[in-house]
Amino acid sequence: MTKRTLGIAVVGLGGAVGTTMVAGIELLKKGSIGTDGLPLAQISVDGMAEYTDIVFGGWDLFSDHLAAAAEEHDVLTHKQFVAAEESLRAIKPWPAAGNDRFLSNIAGTNRLGSTTHRETIAKIVEDIRHFRKTVDSTVVINLASTEKLQAEGNESFNSIVAFERALDENSPEIPPAMLYAYAAISEKVPFGNFTPSVAADIPALIEFAEKQGVPIAGKDGKTGQTFIKSVIAPALRARALKVEGWFSTNILGNRDGLALSNVDSLASKVKTKSSLLDDILGYEVEDHIVDIRYYRPRKDNKEAWDNIDITGFLGQHMQLKVNFLCKDSILAAPLAIEIARCLDLAAQRGEKGIQEQLSVFFKLPMSRSAKPEQAFHRQDEALREWLGR
Amino acid sequence: MTKRTLGIAVVGLGGAVGTTMVAGIELLKKGSIGTDGLPLAQISVDGMAEYTDIVFGGWDLFSDHLAAAAEEHDVLTHKQFVAAEESLRAIKPWPAAGNDRFLSNIAGTNRLGSTTHRETIAKIVEDIRHFRKTVDSTVVINLASTEKLQAEGNESFNSIVAFERALDENSPEIPPAMLYAYAAISEKVPFGNFTPSVAADIPALIEFAEKQGVPIAGKDGKTGQTFIKSVIAPALRARALKVEGWFSTNILGNRDGLALSNVDSLASKVKTKSSLLDDILGYEVEDHIVDIRYYRPRKDNKEAWDNIDITGFLGQHMQLKVNFLCKDSILAAPLAIEIARCLDLAAQRGEKGIQEQLSVFFKLPMSRSAKPEQAFHRQDEALREWLGR
Amino acid sequence: MTKRTLGIAVVGLGGAVGTTMVAGIELLKKGSIGTDGLPLAQISVDGMAEYTDIVFGGWDLFSDHLAAAAEEHDVLTHKQFVAAEESLRAIKPWPAAGNDRFLSNIAGTNRLGSTTHRETIAKIVEDIRHFRKTVDSTVVINLASTEKLQAEGNESFNSIVAFERALDENSPEIPPAMLYAYAAISEKVPFGNFTPSVAADIPALIEFAEKQGVPIAGKDGKTGQTFIKSVIAPALRARALKVEGWFSTNILGNRDGLALSNVDSLASKVKTKSSLLDDILGYEVEDHIVDIRYYRPRKDNKEAWDNIDITGFLGQHMQLKVNFLCKDSILAAPLAIEIARCLDLAAQRGEKGIQEQLSVFFKLPMSRSAKPEQAFHRQDEALREWLGR
Amino acid sequence: MTKRTLGIAVVGLGGAVGTTMVAGIELLKKGSIGTDGLPLAQISVDGMAEYTDIVFGGWDLFSDHLAAAAEEHDVLTHKQFVAAEESLRAIKPWPAAGNDRFLSNIAGTNRLGSTTHRETIAKIVEDIRHFRKTVDSTVVINLASTEKLQAEGNESFNSIVAFERALDENSPEIPPAMLYAYAAISEKVPFGNFTPSVAADIPALIEFAEKQGVPIAGKDGKTGQTFIKSVIAPALRARALKVEGWFSTNILGNRDGLALSNVDSLASKVKTKSSLLDDILGYEVEDHIVDIRYYRPRKDNKEAWDNIDITGFLGQHMQLKVNFLCKDSILAAPLAIEIARCLDLAAQRGEKGIQEQLSVFFKLPMSRSAKPEQAFHRQDEALREWLGR
């Protein structure tokens, strides 16, 4: 197996997840941490980049170098920060595409000075080309704050022809994440979307990715509560324990929490439609409530509390409660790394379009079918089978 | 598909699980409850008995008819009790084999008046033969209170020849559950063991079952905490979230709780050896603690509290807490019913010896291999595959 | 001590709390329950009515007799329902004052056919006079669904003169609860408000109560989460454990839950202003969040989950989590009974206006001071001292 | 108010609580932490030492300087450790009195080379005298690991005369904590016992303290679960919510946890007798279970899980669950500091013998009465009243 460096260009590099990815790989290179939390660490697949052969670049609306960003996010322990500080200080995010229409809570000023979509795309392409020269292969991963967008019913998103026209017309309907996706795909660089933003999940860009022969994957990293939900729900179904209600509440205090608290209404709409729970169970849970609250004492630590009301034999009621005291970036960063490694592998294997075998990493898996597999264990097996192929 | 009645002869019929089985089938026959909690209700397999074609008989150290037993166990709602009362009143357990050496907390007096193992077996066989005349096929299910027994190292248990000799010699090492297993197997009646008692899980009786062409399955029904454990642990492994410690505590206040509080030391030994958690994870969890406490305010309601300490990316620590407010008999009874239906199906299909495809129902699955599959989702798939065959 | 019957006229008699009060007193009379949950059961005070000397009447927008109401609310066990059924069937709520402007989720049709405030008051007075003839003394307790109302800044509420004028002018600003309060006070009948509705908590009616020499008390019964909050917060202050955040979430599925889900925005405003937590702690908790969600699987059972982030020595962080699986009406009904008994006692003692010694029963205690005592143990001691006087 | 330095001589100085006390005071002196967690920080009492005027000395079976000890205990954050390191390094525990008979899990070798009790006492006295020269006043606080001891029925403990004789005879019944207590009292130095060890809580030493005019206090610091228990139980009583059962389980992984896991049987005996819960409630809770498990993943972090089964109105059942994720030393250290300050104040005020007003700090308050006050809020008020006197 020949060594190959993989360059991950991150949209939102200075965020908590982005800096954690960079710091983690840096500490792995130094040998000061192990591979806990990296799901594919035990698997050796020909052509898949080693963790220690990964390098990072990326865009962010805040221009701080990553050491300053990491200090703000407070995810690393003090010792880890000291060990990674020098390397983090050396990385400064490139100016990013921002649009207040889609993201009103985030006020960064490190912006591409472009005035049209085409100009923005050109600048992103230029960044990618520049970065690409330094590595053997490249992947773009979107970690930027969630954009508010109701994509359905927008004609411009339904075909690449219509989308290109909307770009030409500088349509206000197109958010930054789509520009990044378009730029990456046009450069034949795989694009992974770890956020709930629509990004490449429109017919136009899926069509474009297939035409360009580029693998894409998304969306919305399955890290905490939804991960657990997709683990437990299949077992309740297998045991015929009827879910009468599922109440989920979350508290978190990082920048993502602030952004989410603003897109709440959309988030619930998305949720209702996606119906991960109903798809797994095979029936509709009428009392399925998901709350997300911005609660500062927790910073990047996220706490999820689930209450599941179930009915068993004789129609009798029981309750299952799950309380997950997790760390958002600690769960997310290794998944984003694995997505990048897998997309790179897919590109080498000549696969294109939606990479459905990566569904295990996503809350809202992009899929060719109307009902993508949502049960965690089946998603996980699908991925491992693909890797072993 | 021709209708066929399945007779389930229950060892410990008057216990909480036994009476709940009987009441549940009775209420299903009346149409006053649905099939919630019955894992195989949605599956139609040729040759498998319908729930409404099941009838019950069985042994118990307490002679109360089942209406009195049900009133004591307090599992049924008042309305359910009233609806099932007449049918329950009509069933009176047969005298049972008891041995204070193996079960000191339970003081029932409804005992077989036999003085030797061979005599006890003869009486059990007689009961089975009598019951069998009333139905199309028969299965024996052990639900009796857990026996204290350290089976390993006992030479008499290693071959059917040695075991027969020990029976002849009326060896004090042989507990009642083995006599029931022996009697059933000798009659070519499938034997399922829902308790942690060793029963048929010795080389001698496995050999005997194969020789007689009888399917057997066990042991220890996987109802609450261990069910959840075998669901969550595989997902933690898939996500490479290292389990640093798993602390499980249980409170329950029924007759089983009282019995268990007395076999605690054995229980922990069994647990250590069986190592469900370590088998699933692929490494040893040094801080794996399981406490069971007899706590009367809960009666048959069981509460499990699990605390899982996990390490993720960057070696950072997180906690997953699971609190299951469940009902012991409500979870157990439908599984015991399904085990009986499956064993009956296996017998019709001509299968014999350990029915490993029933592992999903057991905490300590009997297996031909040293490391039986313990991950819930793989056990469940194995069963469904077998059923669909 | 001479026997005296106390008549409690309940606004919202057919609700879950109202029917539970009636059923509870009925079962106490029959001797089939004990006095668990009745805080003053162990205290004997001269002049305070015995539980078994209480009789009920009251108004409700639903005309069902109380047996039908109790069946719907499903608070009683089946056995308790059967035991109380006949007595409950004998009580039918009087037609009630309803106003969709203040309460849009509740659609009852058992309404007073009045067209003006003065007419409504006259009918309520008539009901009170009729009821009063059957008992030695009378108290009115408001248990009706919470009204949406922003009372502050309304000139009509600031003096009894202005309020009388607004009544004369049939002002649309005056909600039903105020009409009940006015009617009771005008009849010199003590008025207790167990709901968050403003009712008598305006300068006009406080002035009126003092002028009439009538004791009044309110508002918002302190049953579950707030009870616990007012118990724990003083202890955290005593230990100098700094509360960085307090996240409270609630799920409940009864009629009150439905009503509350509609007044959510108001509820939070009220909460912010009342600042029970800040008053107890002596500083402002910026991250104090209270969520209430209507979640049907629970019916009248209410679950509260509190997460308290505290900082201790060395500025280190800890968490205290409280999970209260309670029953709304089971907690509320005995408090409403005690409030009625205490108001009746206060009337006999010649006390008038706000009865601040009853603060222990309320989330938002009516008070003569700007900062009423909120710490549970001090409120409780104040009540017991008054009783012992 | 004149400045006065208070010297605290700690038995078990190198333990987690001891090092946390020292580090905390050091960081307060540097101004790098606030007074969170110090219950009396807001109260100014004439004669009570300022936190910043406290200095430390003490004994330990391990000779490591406190920086090494702090590193092992891992209580301080990395930043706090760095800030306090130099000061901690300068403090080295004096050789301690050890006796394997009473404490088998702890293997330190930094031992006083004495062969008799009288010799040990002489050496302790010498240490106290030496330390005393450097400060204005001195207090001894016992923080050493819990000793196994059944004090009741031992005649030598019943009077100072008998105790002196047992010392002379070098009785094997006398554990180290009593020698420290005796030495301190003989030197007229106040003695506070923060551990469950019996120490000064025998008639002999109480008599001695009164004779010498020395204030003493103990025993067993009320930090986590018991603190919460003594806060919630009085409120349940006030609301007449009957406690049917109280199940408490604890996990902790520090040196104290290891020691406790060995004295478990004694601990439960002590608990049963002390009956804090029953004393507060006024009746016996038959199902009161307290488990303590040594669970290494938590180190010094302690987690308590309480489940309280309560019965309310109509005899209906509810549950209150409390989950305290606390830090043992972070809760304990400030209480130990306050105990020292209060004992010093008591000495100045000329008080002697048991200082019952310090009960708020103890699980098993030493008391002149058979039933000491156990309700937290009343204990707290008693202390504040004494302070304000």
C-alpha cells in the first residue's frame, strides 16, 4: 500500500468540530492520543488514507488561526491544547462565503469579497486548486453553521440546467453551502455535508455529481441523540414493544446551539418529514417531540434526555429513559474524518453520486430511495460490507 | 395451514411469569388485548402454533389455582384480572419437584411425594403424558425460581452415561430443573429454560437431547437490562467508543427478586464467566459491575439503571445513562411464549439438540461454540432468517 | 370542638383536580384510604374543619356528573373508582362562566346564559347562596383552566372603584376568574386561587377583600417541579454552590397540559418576572429555562426533569439532576383541600385580605411585600406557626 | 478585627480532600478562584479567621509532597495545578500513626516509628507544638481513611479514666484516630472529625474534651448524597408524602472509595443505627438501601443515584429520582475548612465539648441528645444563629 496524503478542505474550519478534527489528527501524529472514537480505526482497506496522512485547509467567516479558535471552543484539555497549539496556530482559515439571509446569528467578517455567485464559485475553486497541489487527493467537508432553507418546491434546484441558470442570474435563493458543493463537484472533488443544511441534497447537484463522476454524501452528522435513537428503535421493534411516545430534549451551549436555536422551526419541519423514527418502527409515533435548547453552562458538552413510553404484553406501559452526557465535537470530529476518508476511497474506486453506504454517519441520509435505511446496525453493516469489498 | 393446539407445560406455573403467560393468552382469546410485546406476532410461519391455540398446564410448589396466584403477583390490571379470573381459577398447578438444597428461600408445600430421582422423573413423565393427550403437541418451559448450583467440574454432568448413573445413585448433586429436563427429553418433548438455572445446559443432557432428537433451548430470559445492554454495546463498538466502565444496578420486589438476592454470589460468578459484554465489545471491561437488590416497593415492576462510561476521540470521557422502568413478567411472558412456539416448530422441522437460533431470547445462550453470538441485532436476524426458511 | 361542615365550591369542579378532591374526601369518609399526601393531617387546630366534614359543589364548562369526569381523567384506580362512583355520580357541576377570549382550547358548553358581567356575577352569587344554605361555612376555590391574561398596566384593575366601573361597562378585559373572585368576596366567602390565572391577584380585588373582611389566597399551586425547586435551591445557597444554570422540562398529558401549551408565551413571561429561583438564591440565574410540553402518553401523570449546573470550590462544575415521576392531581388535590380548610380557619379568626401564611402552597404567592418568601422550609414553618397560634 | 493566622493540622493531609483544601486556600490567596462552595464566605464574624490567613500542616502515611499527591488525585484542573504547584511542593506530610488492624487497604510507609500508644501520642503532641509556634491558633482535622471499628460495648471507651488505662496498657482496641484526638485535646487544640471513624465520638474523649475545655466536632462530612437526603426528606414529611422506600447507590473511584469498599459491612451497621432518614421522617423506612461501589472510571468524581418511592393522596405511588454528579473533594474540602474556622471561633468564645451547632456539616452529628437534629435547614439555621450571636 503506497502512502498518500489526503487533504480535507473544511467549510467552517474554525468551528468546534473543525478545530477538533485538526487537533485530533495532529495529536495522533504526535502519538499522544489513541484511536478511540474513530469507527474505522480497526479496519485496513487498500487505498484508504491513514489518519496520520491527513492534512487540513478550509474556509471560515472568522479569520482567527485555529489555536485561537480552539481556545474559544474549549474542547481540548489544557494538556492537549498545549501539545497541539503550535500546529493549530499555523493554520488560518481562508475567507469564506457568507450570506446573512441564511444564517443570521453568525457575524464573522472573514468574507470572500465577491459580488456574484459565479465570482464566489471561482474563488472557492481557486482555493481548492491551490490546496490540491499540496496533497495527493482532496475532499471538501461542510461543517459550517446550519443554513435556514426550505429547498422543496424551488424549481431552480430540480435540474443542473435550471441551477446553472439561477447561478447566472445570481438568484437570492442559493445559499453558500450550495456554492461550495457546486465548486467542489465542478472540480471533481468529493463533497461531504455534515450539517443539516441542504447543500448538495437537491436533484440539480446530485445530477451534477453523477455527470462529473464525483461521490457525494450527507447530510447532518449522526452523533448523539439520533445515533442512540437509531440504535434503540430497531430493538424495540424487534421485541414488538410499541412506542407510544418519544420525548427528546437536548441542551447545548456552543456556537452550533446558538445557530440551531434560530432555525428551530425549520428543524422541526425537516424532522417531521424525515421521520427516522417512524421509518424504523414501521408506524407513526404521534407523540414524538424533539426539543433543542441553547444552554450556555454546557459549552460544547451536549446533554440529551430521551424518554420513551412503550407498551408491552397485556397493553401494559413501561418507560425507557436515556440520558447521554456527550461532547458534540468529540463525537462529530472523528465521523467527519471517516466520511472524508470514505469519500476519497469511493473516488478512487470510481464511484459517483450519492454514496448511500455512508448513511450510518448521517441523521438525514441522502438516498436514491424514498425510504433510506435508518436502523443503525443495518447501516453499519452496509458500510463495512462496502469497505471489505 | 391446519389448526393445531400447542400445550405448554410450565415448571413454576404459579409464578408471576407463568400466570402472566396464561392470563395473556386467555385475554388474547377473548380479544381484549392486542399482540404488543409478542415479538413474532407479525410473522406467519407454516407449522407455528397460533397464540390462541395455546393451552397451559404445569407444576408449582404452591398449589393455589392461578387466579389466587395472579392476585398475589399483582401484574394484571384490575380489569384484566376480572376478565381472566374464571379461566385462571380453573387451572391448578400439579405438585412439583422441590429441593431445599438448591432453593432455600421458597417454601411451597405442593410437592411430589417421591423419594428418589427416578421416582420424581416417573411422576413428571406421567404428568407430561397425561397433558399431552389433550393437545396436538407439547413443550416444557422452565420458569421455576433460580437454583443455586455450580455445575462445572461435576463429572456426572459430562455424559449421559454418567448422568444416568448419578440418577440411579440418587446423587444429591442433581437439582430439580435437571429432572424436568431429563423427563421432557426422554419423552421427546422440547425443553426451554427461561431461568438462570443450569437445567439442560450440561454436556450430558445436550447429548441426551441429540440422541432423542429433541430440540432444547436456554438459558435465562433476556428481558430488561441485559436486553438493552446487548442492543447498545454493539453500537458503541461500531462507533469505537471505548467502554471504560459499565455499572448496572437493579431494583425489584417480586418472588424472583427474593430468590435472586440469595444466589447473588453465584450470579456474579456466572456473569463473570459468561461475559456477554466483553464478548460483544471484543475486549475486557474491568469495571463491569452488576447489582441486583430486592426492594419491595416495586413488586413486579423492575427498574434498571445503567451507567456507561465511554471514551471517545482525543481520549475524552462521556457518559451514557439508561434507566429502564420495566415490568418483569410483562417482558418475560411473551418471550417464554415465543420460545415454546419456536421449539415446537423446530420439533416439527426435525431439528434436535441446542436451538442456537433462539439466542435472542437468552442472556446466557446455550451454544455449540465457545463464544455464542451476543449482539442483539445479529441474534434477532438469525432467528428471523431461520423462521423464514 | 363542635363539628362543622365546610362547603367547598370549586370553579372547574369537573377537572382532574376537582374530581380527585371529591373522590378523595369520599374515600376518606368510607375509610378506604388514609391521609397520605394531606400536609396538615397530623395537626389538630381548633376551628379547622375535619376532612370528613367537607362537602363539595361547583361550576364547570362541562356538565358531566363527576363519575363521568373521573372516568375520563383516569386518576383513580379502578377499585377507587368503583368505591366512589355512586357519590361522584350524584354531583353535577353548575353551569360555568366561560370566555373564549381567555381560554381557547377548552370547548365546554355548560355555560351560564348571561350576557353581561353583572348578570354573570349575580348568577354566581345565587349559586353560592344556595350552596351556603347546606353547610356551616363556605370557601370558593378556583381550579379552572389557566386564562391567558396580561394584567399589568390595566388601569381597571388598580382600584375597586375602577374595577366596578369596568364591570358596569362590561369591559372585555375582565376574565371569568375575576368574576368568580368578585362574587365570592362580595358574599364574604373566602377565595383561594390554585391556578396561574390572575383572578384575585390585582389591587382592585385585594382592596375589595380587605374592605369586605374576606381572606383570599393564591396563586398557582406548588405541586411538582416548583415544589422541588423551592426545596433544593435554599440548600444550594446554604452550601454556597453557585447555580450556573437550571434547565427544567416537563411532560404531561392532561387537559391542563393542553391548556398550558396554549399559554406558553405568557407562562414564560410570568415566570421571568416572578423569579422564584432568583429570589431564593439572591442572584440572577441567566440560564434558567422552563419547558412544558403536552405529551399525551402520560395522561394525568406528570414528569419533571431538572438539570442543575452548579459550581463549587475551586470553581469546579457539578450537576444535580432531579426526575420527578409524579401525578398532577394526586399532588394538587390535597393542597387545594388544605387551602380551603385554612381559608375557612382564617375567616373564623377574623383575618382578611391576602393570607400570606399560605405561601407554601403556591408557586406565585400573593404577598404584601415585593419579594415574598419562596424558600419551602421557611414557608412551611410560617404556616405551622400560624396554625399553632 | 485583628488579623490572625489559623493553622490547620490535617490527619491524612496527602489525601484528595487534604490536598484540595491546601490548593484551594493557596489559589484564594493568589486571587485566582472565588469563594464558591465555601458556605460561610458571605458571613463576617468577629474572631473568625479569614480564608487567606489559613496555613496547613499535617500527617500522612504517604510521604509525597502535596504536589505529587495532588497530581495523583487529579482533582485540580491542569491550570489550577500549575498555579498551586510550587506551594504544594513545599508541603510534605509528617510521618503518621498507622495501624493495619483498622485500615487494611492503605499501604503507606511514612509512619511514626513508635511502639506504644503513649509514644505515638507524644510524637503527635510534639508535631502539634512545633506547628503551633508558626501560627496564632491551631485546629486538628481528621481526614484520614475510615477505620473499621465497632466502638460500642468497649468498656475502655466509656470514661477517660478507663481510656487512660487502656492507653497505658497499649490496648489493641484503640485505633490511630483516637490517638490523634487524645493528643489534640490534651494540648487544648480543637479537634474536628470529617470521617466516619469513631475518633473522639466516645464518652471517654467527650469527657476529656470538656475537662480540658476544648471544642470538638464530628463526624462524617455531609457532602453529597446524604446532604441531598437531609434536604429532601424534611420536605416530603412537610407534604405528608409517605416514603415507602429509598434506594441509594453510589459510585466513586478514589482512595476513599477503595477504603470504604472494605468497611462496607460496618458502614451499613452504622447507617442502620444512625437512622438519619427515619429521624427526619418520624417513622421507619423499611426499604432503605444504601450501596457504595468502588468504580475506578470516576476517580474522585462521585455519582449518587437516589430513587425515592413515595405515596401520596389516595395512596397513589410516585417516584422521585435524584442523580448527583458531584466531586467528592470539591464538596468536602470547603466544609472541612469551615469546620476548622468554626472550631477555632468556638475556642475563642470559650466553648467546650461537642459543638452541636456544627451538625450541618456531618452525616452522623455528635450530639448530647439521643436524636440529634438531622434536617438540613434546621441545622443550617442553628449554625447561622450561633455565628450571629
